[in-house]
Amino acid sequence: MGGYFFRQAWQNLKQNSWMNVITLGTITLSLLVFGLFLVIFFNAKVLLEEWRSRIRVTVYLTDSLSADQTARFREKIRGFEEVQEVGYRSKDEALKTLEERLQGRKGLLKGLPRNPLPASLEIKLKPDYQNSVGVQHLLEKLRGDPQVEDLQYGVEWVERFSAFLVLLQVLGLGLGGLLLTSTILVISNTIRLNIYARREEIEIMRLVGATGFFIRTPFYIEGVLQGFFGAFLSLFILFIFFHLFVTEVYDPLKSLLGFFHLYFLTLEQMAAMIIGGVVLGFIGTQVSVGRYLRV
């Protein structure tokens, strides 16, 4: 019985081959666009988390602080609930870092009567406080302290990127909804044409007492196969495009763009896309069978 259903579904696919090729192409394109959005969103989310982990608050210390005072102040800051780690950079270390950044322009620093750079504390926040609210809470505790010369922090651009990521997610959900709806309609129309092409055969099957399950099942298998192969092809094409982009575009520019690693979809995400394609095929068939095949 199962073999008959699959043979009949395969015959339906061959009977309207061009229409089924167009349907498969449409499904593949829709899921390819959706998969591309997932790759972009997934990498943007990972990048945001990495940037959040790099949020630092730099405390520039007054020159009048002694070594003991600096050590006590450092321990005080380490005790704040927002703080995970506190690093210390001396005046000499700060000057050496500046010289390394200037490279061939070290002559600009010659002739200085003294080291003008202050010592500083670099504060790394705990994960729960790696946001604008957490940074502001910490700044409120540090502002006005006589041991603090100045404060430097950079969280605004991370928050802007986070807001952009939320917007990207909303747009992606809207686009995904449109693509999935169009996929269901395409599959539904293809199944409807196959039902119309087999209308006489279906009528004979009804007359000889074929059950509704017996008549409908090959159409469901056809829709599921279209969804499965469309999802598989979209992942295959997406992987090729991703590999070409990484090797031909991203790797040569990595030194300029930073050494952030790009990720493809996980096995779970790929499995979800394939299952999604199968579900779309089933739903598209259900829409068509329910409307045009009353058994």
C-alpha cells in the first residue's frame, strides 16, 4: 500500500514536470531568502554578545594617588556588584602603549618634560551588567570620587546595534511570514493542478469505492516531498554562497573588519528548516485538498 502511494505521488510529480520544477524553484528561493536572514541574524546576535563582553569602563586616576591608595581603591571597586574584574595600567604602561600605536611617529613624544598620561583602572562588568543600565549604575558610584580624574566608557554604540538587531528581527519575521505564505500558496496551486489533471481517474476511484484516505494520501506525499527537497536545496545553495563569501570576500578583508568568526546555521537550525519545508508542503496540500478534493 505504501509503495503505491509513493509511486502515485512520483507519477503526479512527473505528470506536470515543468509546473513542479517551477514550484520547487519557488520553494527553494523562499526558504533560501529565509535561511539567509537566519545566517545574518545569527551572526549579528553572536557579534553583539561579543561586543557586550568587551564593554569596559576606564577610570583615570589622579596623579596624587600613592601605590597603597591605588591598591585600596582598586579593591573597593572590585567589591561593587557590577564588577567582574579590575585591571591596572600604570603611567609608564600607558605611555608605552601610546608609543606602540604611534609606531613611526614616536618622535612626537620626545622632549616631553614628564609623562602626561595618567594611571588607570580598566573595569570589566559581569554579564548581567553589560548594558547601558549596568554601566550607568557603576558610573554613579564612581562620579565625584576625588581619586577619579576622568571616566571613559563606550556603551552607546552597542545599544544602538542592539536596537538595530531588534528591528532586523521584526523585519525578518514579517518577511518570513510573507515568504512562507507564498510558499503555501504555490504548493497549493500545484496540487490543485494535479487534482484537476487526474479528475477523471479520481471520479472512477470514487465510483469503485476508494476511500478518501486512499485518494488523498498521494497528494500529501507529493506536497511533503516538494517541501523537503525545496528545503534541502535551499540549504545546499546557502552553504555554497556562505562558503564563497567567507573565502572570497570575508577572509581577504578580515584584517580590516576584525577577526570575528562567521558561523553557518547549526545542525538544529538546518533540521528545523527541513522540517519547516515538510510542514509547509503538508499545509499547502491540505489547503488544496480541502478546497478542491471533497471526498
